Amino acid sequence: MKVKINVIYDFSVGALTHNMLAPPAIPAPVPTPSIEMICTMMWTLGFLANQNKFSNGGKPVTHRGFWIVLDGHDCGMMIPDVTIPPAPNIAYPMFWPFSSRKPVFAASTVKMNGTAVACAQCFGLPPIPMMTCGDPIGAPTTHSMINVFNGVQVGLTWLDILVGVITIVFSMATDYLFSKIPFDQVFGGRGLGVLMENVLGTALSNSVKGLSGPAILSGFITSSLLGNPTITVSAGLPFLGGQVAISPMAAAGQPSVVATGNVPGARGDTTGAGQTLGTPVTL
């Protein structure tokens, strides 16, 4: 099936749930309906933190002069999602710094700068959602709204759809599992207050999800379906962390082990690809 590409100015919007914390009436975080606010694909802090992934590699690929969104893209941190009703909510520091909104479907047979093109659309058959962060779990409840006006299409196969569905299911399962672990209690009894305990607990929870069984299994299954079985282990936050990818059946001339590190403003890996702001990782 044909899907219109996304470029840096396309935007998404949706709805889900996020925590409400408003002492003394709401003394502990409670999942509450939220508006997943309008967010462009190039999101300032997400770009600066190197969470965005565009076709701006060594030989940039553009549509009407703008970079194209690639697989692995995340709009990134500080998306100001708002709980409903818009009552005083001091929980925003718990989820705005760790916000995430990303395409989970990609056209594996169409690559730019060596990376598959991301696919997301609201208007089209079928609608293809983006995964968005939420409490207690993230879900595919946001859509790219205006990419229907772009003039380039890519082919999304049924295998690509299966890979995206598997990614969604395992991502939601991982979130659910981690929502049951009281990470905030690690910082309890230190006089930090309920908000800071939950902020630090959220950071800790997000930083170790890539070490979990569901996350590792999901990556192995989807990469195997696409012909390159890879075991990926990651730790740290998307904008400050690293990962190791092991490919037992790496293609000739390709390394079987790739280590990647990321700090705000720069990304590098052991392939010597010299990754910089917004450039897709070579794995």
C-alpha cells in the first residue's frame, strides 16, 4: 500500500492519559485524560537532544527542500501534553521532560541514508498512528495530520505492518510491566517530596526499559522478520544514554556488534559514522 511521507513541518495531535497530581485533593499521581498537544515532526528540544531522525545524512534527501522523517524518529522531549480538566497539575515535570511521540511503522524497502522511511498518516487507508507517551502506558493514539498534501509516496508492505503491530504490542506490555514497579519508592524517605520522588522514579523507569525482556524480545523478533536478527540492549534516557546491538548474522562487511552513545547535541557509534545532530544511527 502507498503512504505519503512526512517532513519536518508535518504535525501530529491526539489524546491519551497522563498523571494528575494536585495536593491536597489529589495527593498521589492519578492517570487522567489528556490532550496530546500539536507537535511538529521537527521539535526543537527533540532535535537538539538528537531524538529526531531525518534524511539529513551525508547526502541529504529532501522533499520540496525539507528533510524526510525516517525510522527511529521521536519528536522527543518537552511536548506540553495537557490533562483534562486543565486544573492545577504539578505533575507536568513528571512527563514533559520524558515525552515521546514516534512513528512505529516504516517502509523497510525504501531507504534514505541507509534508513527506512517512517510512515504515519491520519487521512488514508489504513490510518497509520504514531505511538505516544502516556500514564500508565503509551499507546498509538496520535496521528500525523497534514502529510496528505506531500507529493511523495512510499510502499508499506504487509510485513512492515506486522512489524509495527508487534512493536506496539510489546511497547505497551513493557510500559504496563514497568507501571507496576514502584520506582518512586527508591527515592522515598529522603525528604524530596512526592513530586520529586515521582520525577526521579519516572527517569529511572524510562532509563532501564531497554534492559527488560519484552523490549529485547520485541527488537529481536522484528529485526528477524526483516532479515537481520539483532539483539539490542539499551540503557539511559533517549537523549542521554547508549545501546549495544549484536547481529549474529550480520551482512558481509558489516560489524556484528555496534555500540552507540548519545548526549544532547551529538551521537556517535563504533562504526565511525560520525553521527551528529538529527542524523540517523547506522545499525
